[in-house]
Amino acid sequence: MAFAEEASDDGSLTGRGKPLLRGFVCGLMTTAGGIDHTLPYLIPNFRTATAIAVVIVAIELLLISWIRKRFMDTPFLRAAFQVIVSRAKAVAAIVHLGRRGQRAAACPF
């Protein structure tokens, strides 16, 4: 993602600043977003780790909603609805594909 952001344009077209800095920030935030809700799984107890991860994801969703309100002039409830529904659709797709994969693994044909 960072490379794509950095290579997308030189900043003059969109006015978004220096490409190397954009790429660095994008890569840093992608890493932070991926690590913060997976680190709890270093805890040996699965239920405890999942509970902590759920709380972290809820905080992330609220933060994304606030950012949309603050910088994109979207009403908070609308932003929260958009963020939560989009994440729920992603989770539903992952669950569906995971169940499909389990069935496929059980049957060799």
C-alpha cells in the first residue's frame, strides 16, 4: 500500500504533498492498523485475547468515525454507520469464505 501511495502521483496533481512522505505515512499507518488488533493473540487464553481484540477494533471504528467527522465533514452517526456496516460486510465475507474452505478441505473431490 505504501508503495502504491508513493507511486500514485508526485503530489502536484492532487495537492497531497510529497510522495515519499505519503508512502511512509501510509505504510506506517497500515502496519499500526494491522498490529494493534492482532497483538492480543499473543495472550495464551483465546477468549481473553478475542475480548481484548474486539475492544480495540471498537475503539478503531469510533476513531475512524471521528476522523471522518472532523476532516471530511460527515455527521458522526452517518460516519459510524458507514464504517460499521462496511466492516460487518467484510467480516461476513471472511466468515463465509472460511466456512466454504472448511467444507472444501473435508471433501477431497
